[in-house]
Amino acid sequence: MLAYPAACDADEELLELVTMVIASLESGRPRKLRPYDRARCTLVYLRKHDTLEQIAAGFGIGLATAWRYVNDTIERLAAFAPPLTEALTSHHADGYVLLDGTAAETDRVKADGHFSGRVRREGVNLQAIASDDGKLLRLSPALPGGTHDLTAAREHSIICACTRLDHEALAGKGCQGAGGTVITPVKRRADTELPDKHKKSNKVHAALRSPVERTISRIKQWRILRHARISPNRLSSASAALLTLMIYT
């Protein structure tokens, strides 16, 4: 547990990782806060999503300085996030990967296409890829919250990449019709009942996909993805930074 002076539920391993990233890229220019404290600023921002005003007051720095420290560190962390193909090829288990979409709320946009039916407010669509045991492999850049999961998976080239690498991807109903190596539940036609064999198949499919749902829950522990107070455009960098934090710790 780290303190800043309030408590933040991030462990020391995360703090050490962020501090190392900052220190390794130092330019030598004097800074008001040492790398360790800048790392704490960033983790508090991402994990608790305190306002920059609160962070500035807590660390005894100016608002502009807090903004610069947090955003600079997020960009540095984001640079270490693996691209799609590297993320998929790092998966050594035989068989399949898990694909699921989630929505992150934001209050900074009222533009068309950003309203998400999942959270019933404006937000962004994120696609998560996990291994069969739930280890996060990839968290996509942000798309407008109204983007359908199938459209998002295609736009991020997830379906093409999985097919090219011959990785089966177990996905939810939102990706029905994806083709390639994507496997989705059997869809029930209107006014019909699914045969028992398809019900059993869907039950097995849901059980195999349960680890990615737990992965989504862990991702949402980073409160910046619950109700972001930043532009949706900046959530792509934040999601890449979170990917770095989650796969390297």
C-alpha cells in the first residue's frame, strides 16, 4: 500500500515499475518531484482517478506541473505496451484466446456516436484480449462508445490477426458473424428454441470465457475507466499505460 498522503490500493511492485520507467528516461533536467513521487502521482491518478487539483494539493505542486507529470508518465508507460501481433504471439498456451469488449465512461463529450448502450451514457469502447487463464494480453485503443464490438474488433484488426496466426478466439454474442477463427455462442432464431446440444455448447463456451470477464473486472479496478474526466482521445494512451502495468507486474 502506498500513501500520498491518502491511501491508494496499488502495491509496491507497480510503484517500482513506474519509478523505473521514469528514471530510465530522465533527461537530467531538475524536477520538483523525484521519479518515485511522480510515479505515485500517476498511480493515484489512474487507480483512484483523483482530480489533478487534488493531486497537486497532495504533493505540493502546481496544477500545470501535476498535469505534466501525470501525462508524461502515462505516455512513457503507453510506449511499452505490446502491439497486437506481439501480444498474440506471446500467448504460449495451446488452443485459444479470449476476446471481450467493455465500455469506459467519460463526461467530456456529447458528440454523436459516443453514447454507449452498455453504460447508458457517453463513453468509449475497449476490446480486451486475454489468454485462456485470464492473463491480459492486449487492451485496444479507444473507439466511440457507440461502436459495436464486431466493428471494433475488425477496426483493430483483431479478427484478421487471430486468423493469420491461427489463434481461435472465443468471443461473446457481440462478435457473431465475425468469421475467421472467432468462435461465438450459437444464436437462437426468433420464435424458436435452441436444441439441447447447442444449449450445452453455449454453456461450455460461457464457462471457457469466464476468465476474460474476471480480467475485465480487474481492468475496471483502475477507476479512470469508470468515469473519466478527460477527452476520449486521451483514453487510448491511458488504456495502453494500464496494459503495460498489468502485463509487467
